[in-house]
Amino acid sequence: MSKMAITRIWILPVLTGLITTLGFCRAANLVSIVDNEKITSELRMMEDTLKSKDLLQTGSMSIEKADDQHPIELLEKVCATIQKHGAVALLDLAPPLSGQLLRSFVRTLGLGYITFGDLSTLVPADHSDLHIAVQPPGSVMLQAIPEIIKRCSISKVAILYDKSFDLDILPKRLLSGVPVQHLYQEIATDTDSLRSQLQKLKDTDVHNFFVVARNPSVQNVLREAQGIFKNSTKHLEEDDYWFVLTKDQKIACTSCGEQFSIILIRAQMADSTLMYNFVTFLRSFSKYIHSFDSEDTNVEEALIYDMMNVLGNALLETPTNVTPRIDDCYDVENASESLVTQSKAFLSVLKNSSREGVFGPIRYKDGRIQQQLSLVIQRQTYKSGMMTSVEHLGNWTEADGLHLNLTRLLKKAGRKTYRVVISPTYEPFVYRLGNGSYKGYCIDLLDKIRDIMGFDYTLYESPDGLVGSLGENGTWNGVIKELIEDKADIAVGPLSVMAERENVVDFTVPYYDLVGLTILMPKPILTYGWFRFIEVLDTTVWMGIILAFFLFSSLLCLFDRFSPFSYQNNIESWNGKGTEPRVFTMKEGIWFCMMSLTPQGGGEAPRALSGRLIAATWWLFGFIVIATYTANLAAFLTTSRLEEPIKSLDDLFDQNKVKYAPSNGSAALVYFKRMANIEETFYSIWKQMSLNDSLNPVERAKLAVWDYPVSNKYTRLWKTMKQTGFPNSLEEAKRRIATENFAYIGDAEGNRYQALTNCSLWAVGEPFSRKPFAFAVQEGSPLRSDLSNAILQLLNKRSLEKLKEKWWDKNPHKIECAKQEDESDGISIQNIRGVFLLVAMGTGMSLICLAVEFYFYNYRARQKKKEYYVAKNQSKAKLTESQSAVSVSKSTNGDVNGWPDITLNSVNNQTANGRKVTFDIDDNKF
């Protein structure tokens, strides 16, 4: 570029509502609009920077003040300067209103413009080929705040800022998408206003503060905070955390009397040599900055220093011979192609430029020039106005995010001891042991959290034995009261997360599933018997039936014996064909009466008319008895199955036999009471509307459609509960269940445990009004985030599932109860097992009879055979051997196989000593 070429760059920085305009060129005047000495000195420093680099040989700085409320006047001044000296680009640090007007003006001229500011302040037309953005360091540094809040699980935060981070101009979208309650406050400039501002913040119960400001504003805030927040902490651990995000390199707290800590977040220098050159340069021009100190470096000033070098080098590489021509500031002609080409070439050189800056490399990336800052996070401790210690906590970069050296950013030094209040005995979550100690699900969980966080605790029980509910006078009781009155730091137990409780305490993330309300009742006692089918009829009836059975059996026998027309008295009448007619002995009479009661039938009836009349009478009697028995048995089994037990809240509501109530002071009591109050309120509103005399007939007719538009279910439930009376403890409720017709309404898990350890109780109904269980801490306490993080770690490790298994499935107090039969599914085997017993008995008796018959048949046959052999041997010895007889040798030893065949005729013809021998043969006997 020729040394005689004229170039211009205009700078419009934002300063408390005024616009600063800087024009610089070779052999040209510089114009700036400012409102304080500090900015004037910075602009003089820019001028000297350019001259030191031989980028601005001659010329001067002309400084004028302008009001941002009059952007037209500012436009006229800029237009006049461009008419007089020309320009090559506009460096824009203006607020939205003036900046948008000036950018539109230079865009029409064909000049390039460089914006220093948040991209959200630009309109779509600003993003053209003639535009390049420079991301200010402040907007980069602010991105660390939401990451810190999310990492620390902060629930409430206040952000105090000054003009160095002008959040009034930048959109307050800093914490969008972050689940945190937050408020923004611009730091007041006078002491009284600042003190009042901090006092209001204290009243909002916020304990986490981000001071986003320069060193003077930070000192003012910390000085006043020492007096307002002193002795106001509610916890054993200091619970007010002060984060300081600043563009300065050093923060002083000269007013910090007692030990006080801040977490400082500042930019870290990239290279000591570059920092030394920057400081040397500042010292060489300290005539402009009278309050300059060797440590008073600022990341924004360093960026201006680096950008001036980048812009100067771009000017050397870009030909800038074309200047805009303006005849009328309000009638600007279209830009010339040569000027547009020159502007694009200048911006192209800027996009390709790079520099190792004081606080990080400067590159063009993602459509803008940005400095890759690295923020260092330190805990600085002060005492008596002096810094006593510095602890490095971590770093943050835009590319890699937050990296901490500690597991918790808000961790305090040393092992703390917290006061832990425990809810009343709620097994298996909390067991009270005889030695004054406790065990249970919650105690194990607390011990695991203690191991993760590294603290100790002292444990005590709620004095009134309650969890905590809000009274009519607005006061609390139970463990919630202990937290509110600063008597405890943590409340441990099965605490239901309720909206009213969240107004006064903070809850951790839930450690247990949603738990609702169920009904604890005595388990129905189902009576079973071996002979339930016999119990259908009374004992007297059975005795009468048995007596009638034997009576008719005897009558059949007698009538058949004495009737002259019976078969046994007329045997000769049978011709021998077919089955022989039946003779009704006593045995046959019993068999006939028995078989007549079965579908098989009694068989052949008596032959005589008198016998048949007796049989017909028995048939009629048996038919009536069987029909009566069958009907009663069906009714008996049906009615026992139709008696449905109470299984839901609606079942309780629809009956009046069983009384019911929750325990006094419980969450269940609060639930029913408030539901009843809501129904009463709605009813009162409807009644006032319907009885309003000012209603016209049409409106009254619309209301008259409903006689009672609001359900009174909970009103009636609440009335019944008050009449029944509320048990003061679970033990009292269990006693009333055992001795009275009473049902207890309580937490589902508590009722489940009672049923687990007592087979006479059962929990019924689907849970309603479900809420999770969590631990509680004082409102605004940082312990909330620490405890929540520990619980989430245990959840990810499935430690909570193991605790459930330990205290539910493997609980040492668990009792294996008999399975409850569901009679609605069908008749249980328990009720008809006697029938199978009867079958077994009949079968057994049959087997016994079979064995006896088999035994006697075989035994008698062998005995008769032996008697036959003995008689035969004895008779043979007496026989006289004849010619036709064959002697029996002694060698036979009684073996009959050696005997000769003896026929009856031959034997009868034998004689002994002249006498005839005769054998009588009867049943194998001689």
C-alpha cells in the first residue's frame, strides 16, 4: 500500500449510554465520542499502537461526546467525517439502535464493517458479505457460568453485574435451558443503594452469587456483603458462595476482616513473553492511564491491543485507494463496485489473519473472529484484608468445557460434621434399636453418601415423632420444623416430596420410587374343612337321613320275608330261565337303598306290592333329600365366593361396616383434609352462583342442570374419619385393626412392610396420591446438590437396588405366609378335599376286602387239600392187599404219584377179611 494512501477505520464502543467513534488513517484526523478519561486514554493508546507499528504516520485524535438518545446526530457526524477524510471500514461497538443505523449507512456506501458485540444484537440484514464479527471476551467468559451451575446443581443463584459485562444490552439468555431459579441485578453505584440491594437478596434466601464485574465493583460488593451476610448463615458449613467473574487479572478484598473465601474466575495468559510485551507497552504509554499498575491488566484491553495489530497488518496487505463519495448524507447513492471489491478484499485479509494473543490465539472461526480464552478457577481466601491462600480448582475453555481438580467445586476444606434429624420409626427404612442407635434402608443410604462426600454426622430423632406438616397457624412440626429452626442440617427418612414442604426446605433427588397411599386391613380368614360338603346340612338332618336309611332297609327286608307274594316265599314260581329273582335280605335292602340315591339306581324292585310301596316311598324321600342337598350346597359355595373383600378406597367409601382413618399428623391425613376442603370450597362457589338473585333466568337454568356438580366423596370420607378417630401411631393403628373392625390408611411401603412381617395383615388397593421419597436440607443449602450427586452416583451403580433387595426380599423379619386363595377364581380344593378323602377311604376298604377274600380263598383250599391227603394215607394203610390191589412201597414216602389209580367201583368191590369195605366220598373226604 502506498504511504500516501488514505485509510479510515471507525470505532463505536459502548460506554454508559454514549457512543465512541474512532477514525484513524495515515495523515488524517481521528474522531472519538467518549464520556470518561479512561476510555479516552485507551483510544490514545490505540493511536500510539498504530503509530508505533508505522501504521499511522501523521494525524491526530479528535474526541467529542455524543448522546445515544440522538442517533441521527451521531450519523451526521460520522457522515461528515467520511465526506472530509474518507474511510475503508467501520469498527462497530455501538448499542443496537445507533449501531443498526450506522451499519445500514456504511453498507449502502459499500464499506465493510466489523462488529464488536454479541451476535444476537444484529439483525438479519447485518449479516452480509461486507460484515465480519469479533466476539468480545465478555460473552465468551459468561459461558462458564451455566456450566458451573449445572455441575454444582445449584438451585438458586443471583447474578450481579456492572457495565463491563453489560447484560442490559446483551440479551439475558445466559441461563436459558438451565434448571435454576435466577435473578439479574446491576450493581448499584452508591453505597446505600448497594447495601439495600444486598439486603433484599438476603431476604430472598439466595446463597449462591456470581459477581460479574471489574475489580472496583467487586470490592464494593464484597465490602457490603461482609456486613450484611455476617452471622446470617444457617448451616455448620458456610453456605454463602461468592463467585467472581472478571476481566481483570487481580481482585482485592481489603475489607475482608474475618476469614472469607471467593471463587475467582479469570482469563489465563497464554504466554508470559506476550504478557511482558503487553505490560511493557502499557507502561510506555502510562501517561494516558494515570491509575495504571503493573498488575492492572485487562483481557478486553489486551484484545484491543491484539486487534489493533491484526487490523494494522491487514491495512498493510490491502490496497485502499478507493474512497466513498457522499454528496448528501440522507441521499446516498448505490455503492461503486470498486469500493465494494476493496472492502471485501480488506475483510478477506482479516478472515485469513491470525495472531497469538496475550490471552490466547486469535482466529477466524465459525463466521467470526474470536480469541480462544482459557479461564482459570481459583479459591482465594482472605483474612484481615490480605489474601492468605490460593487453591487452584480447575479450568474452563469454550472448546472443552469445565474441568475440575475436585469432585465438588463447592467442597470446603476439612471433614464436616452435620446434624441429621431422623424421621420416626418407619420400618424397614428406619429401625430404632435398643441401644439408642438406628438401622435400616435410609441409614445404609446415609452411610454410603457419607463415604462419597467425606463427612461425619450426629443422629437424633424428631422430638415430636412426626415427619412434618403445616398447621392451621402456619407453623410446622416434625423434622421439617427442625430444619427450619436451624436445629438440623439434613433430614433423613422416608420424606414425601410435597409442594408445601418445598416452600420451606429443599429436597434432594428422589432415592426411592413413587410411593402412594394404600389400605392396611386384617387379612380375611377363610375357613376350610375336610367335610365342608357335609356342613351344608345340620347334624340333626344328617342323623334323620341316616336313621331313615336303615329304617327303610329293614322294612324292605321284613316286607319281602313276610309278604306271601315275595319271591323268597314263591321259589317254585321261577322256571329257571334268566336271572334269578332278587331275595331282599338285610344286605340286599341296604344295597338297594344306597344305590337308589345314586344315578346308577337301586336295581330290581321288590316283587310284592307292599315292598314296592316301601321302595317308592324311599325313592321319593331320597329325591327330596338329594334336591335339597344339592341346592344348599350350591348356595353355600356361591355365597362364600360372592363375599368380595375391600380392595380399594372406593370400596371403603361404599360400605359402612369397616371404620377407617389415617394416623394423626401424617401426610395421608393432610391429603384427605385438603381434598375435603377443596370440595367444600367448590360447593360454596357453586351455591353462591346458583343462589345469586342477580342471575337472569337463562343463567339460572344453566346452573340448575346440576343439583350438586361437585363430588362429595372426600367430604364424606373425612367426616367418617373424624368420627372414627385418628390413631396416634402405627402401633395403635395395628392394635385397632386386630381388635376392631378398622382399616388403616397410610404410606404404601409402610403397609407393605407390615403385611410382610405379619400374616394376619394385608395391604390392599392401588396406591393413590403418589409422591417420591427424598432427603431434605435447609432451604438454599449447598448440601442439596452434593447429596443429590451422591444419590445419582449410587443409582448409576445400582446400589439402591441392592438396598431394596436387602431390606425387602432378604429382610430378617420377613415371614413366609400361606398363599391367599382367591375364591372368585373357583372352588378351592380346600373345600372339597373331603370328597377325595371319601374316595380314598372307599378304595382302601375295597382293597382290604379284596385281600381278605384272596387270603381266605387260598388258605382254605390248602387246608382242605392237606386234610384230604392225611385221610387218604390213613385209609390206605387199613386196606387188605388183593390180587387186583397194588401195594404202596414205603419208598414213596407218601408220594401219591406212586399210587395206583383207584376207582370207586374197584374200591367198593374190595373186601378185607371177608368183609366189604365201603368209602363215602363227600367233598373230597373218604
